[in-house]
Amino acid sequence: MSQPARDVALKDVAIKDVAIVGAGPIGLCLALELAALDLSVTLIDAAPYTALASPDDDGREIALTHASREQLAAAGIDIPARQMAPIREARLYNGASPRGMTLASARGEGRGREGQDSIGQLVANHVIRRAAFEAVQGVEHIQLVTGRRVSALGAGPGWRSVLLDDQAQIPARLVVAADGRLSATRRLAGLSAQIHDTGQRLLVRRMAHARPHREVTWSWFSGERGLALLPLAGDTASLVMTLPPHDAEWLKALSSEAFAAEATRLYQGSVGEMSCRGTLHDYPLSVSRAEHLVADRVALVGDAAVGLHPVTAHGFNVGLASVRRLVDALTHHDKAVEDVGAPAQLAVYARHHQRVILPLWHASRALVALYGDTRPPARIVRHLALGAARRAGPLQWLMEGYLAKSAARR
Ligand SMILES: Cc1cc2nc3c(=O)[nH]c(=O)nc-3n(C[C@H](O)[C@H](O)[C@H](O)COP(=O)(O)OP(=O)(O)OC[C@H]3O[C@@H](n4cnc5c(N)ncnc54)[C@H](O)[C@@H]3O)c2cc1C
């Protein structure tokens, strides 16, 4: 009979198939997909149980591709339709220039999936986290260890072990790091990463506005600033602002009314007058990429593998793709998993996922550098790039088609 996922007495833990460090949305989804293969999974997170069961609203709105939504549903993660807001079109502008580029459109340019009238859905990050956490409850093969950090990794013949900060050990045939872009597990496994602190800040806030957004996401790039508007239910939207620290501090010090007036001005009245609907969230903006995705019986997934710039709006989709690829690599042509975590399986995973994330990493870094450059030649290059992309569509291919397809690809 299935038991609810709960904290376990660590001394009772026998050798598991997989130990996953990080019960974020990616770790939870991976646990569900592995448990469906009858693999035993221990999921470890530093956060307390209550924080994982009822995650705080962190202001993030995640753009889910159709492939990601299908993957979550197949894993048993049920996100109510009323919690989703459709995206019908995505547009990108170079500063104040009225000539923008349509990155993706469900109707206009036929970039949405056939028969679908949206290119994706926006869902609040805490809604995904809550739904994923609820889904692991009652799954017999998943055990949860909360409120403990990983302090070391051990090794034996055909297994690794996770040593926790209370000295408990969890041995498993495979250890998966799903502990985010500053992954401690990655470091403990000796896997190096490029971590780039952009020095910028990301402010996000939900706003109400006077004019309809028509389910369009807008992004404007102008020198050091990047502004995005993500359409939510009714006449509300999430503002995502990439800013230098002094601008961020200045905006944070404003009253709600003054912030709304400044946001209306910054967004050039595109959706009319705005008023604040949520709290202001402030994130330091760093991006990261692991040089190698696997070590001896260790694999990296989600942001621990690559933490993309939010400008791509696809970090979570790429994380889900890493789950899909790892599960595929662990199963031999749909046969039962024989030795989970064997080097040959991990090599396949690393090769397939690296092939996808490398071009995304380089292209998104180049895009951010180009749009963050305030010098006049860069403005001209941006103008030309938008014009070229309008005609040839390489950016479109990068920003949505490739990602959506890669998320679904096996
Ligand atoms: C402002 C913002 C907006 C974003 N918008 C989008 C978007 O529109 N679309 C999109 O696709 N992506 C977006 N992203 C990216 C997306 O949020 C991430 O890709 C996603 O959260 C990664 O999930 P994860 O499970 O890999 O890591 P995380 O969500 O970071 O979860 C990691 C988990 O590991 C745990 N942990 C950490 N360290 C340890 C440790 N030492 N021991 C044990 N547990 C540990 C943490 O408690 C946490 O539960 C955005 C990110 C930000 C910051």
C-alpha cells in the first residue's frame, strides 16, 4: 500500500536506486518519473517540510511550453487550468523603437503548435512547486528528507553516498544534483562550473493596468535595462525588470503609488496606467553552466546543470528537458533499468543534454551582451539583428522553436 512521502529515520535507510539533492520543481519531477519506473528514490532538501509543502509566492511567472505542460501532466503534476494564463504572442523591441520583432505567435506566424491557439502558458512558480510537492505525496517509492543540507559525497563499489549535515548517510546507486544554480552537490562531486554574476538585479512585481495586454509578452532592451511584461489573468501582468543596482535600489525605495507611476512611464504607457497588485521581489542576477554534467554515479539536472538568463524565459523548460533526457538515458530502449547510474548511461545523458544547452548558453550570453551594450555601434547591430531576425528568423528559432522541440525530444 502506498504511504505518504514523509521524513524518514535516516538510520533505517537502505541503499537506494537514486538520491536526489534538491526538492525544487525539477527534483520533484525527476523523482516522480523515476518512481514510475519502480526505482526507489530519496529526495533531500535543505528547506523545512512546511516551506516545501506551502511555498511562498516568489513573484516568478514561469513560461511553460506545451511540451513541458504535457511532461508535468504525465508525471502526475496537476496544474489547474484556472492557474494558467495563455501567451498568444511574444514581441521584442530595441529600446524605444516602435519596430519590434515577433518572436513567436500562435495565430499570426503559425509558430504555435498546430491546432493550438497559444504558444505556451504562464504559471506562477509557487503553483508549480506546490503541485509537484503534492504529487509526490502517496508515492510509495519516494522518501523525503527535509531540513538537511548535503555536506559530503562518499563512494563505494557501484554506489555513492550523500552525507548530511547531521552526519547521516544515504547510499544510492546514483546521486542527482537538482539543488539549483549554485549547487553544493556539483561542487562536492568535483564538477566545475562557470558562474557569472552579471552585477545586475532582477525586480519582479504583479501589476494591474488600464488597457488589455491581449495575451502578448513584451520585452524591451535598452542599454543596461531590460524590461519585460508577462500577461496574466484579466488586466494584470508581471513586470520583470533587469536593472543596474542603483536603479533597482531607487525603485525599491518608492511608495506603491510612485512605483506604479514610474512603471507606467518606463513601459511607455503600453498597457495604460498601472497600479501595484503584489509585492516587489528582488533577485541578484547570476547565470551558470557546469563544464561537465556527470561524474562517477553523479548527474546534474535543472539549474544545477545550466542556469540560464531569465531573458530566455526557458530555464524551467530546459530543466524539464534534462529530466526527460536523464530518464531516457537510464532506461535502455524501454527495458527495465539494470544498473541505474552506470557510466555508459550517464555518458549518453551528458552528450545529449550538453548538445542542447551549449548553443543556448552561448546564444543567450551573446544576446544579453548585445542588448546590454550602451555604445552606439551596439545599438546599430541590435537594429540590424532585429531586422535580420524578422526576415530570417534565427532568433525565433533559438528562442522558442528550438527550445520547445528540444524539450520534447528524446
Ligand atoms: C525571477 C526569475 C524568473 C524566472 N522566470 C522563468 C521563466 O519565465 N521561465 C522559465 O522556464 N524559467 C524561469 N526562471 C528559471 C526557473 O525558475 C528555474 O530554472 C527553476 O526554478 C529551476 O528549478 P530547479 O528545481 O532546478 O532549482 P531550484 O528551483 O533552485 O530548486 C533547488 C532546490 O534545492 C534546494 N537546495 C539548495 N541547496 C541545497 C543543499 N545544499 N542541500 C539540499 N537542498 C538544497 C533548495 O532548497 C531548492 O528547493 C526564472 C528564474 C528567476 C530567478
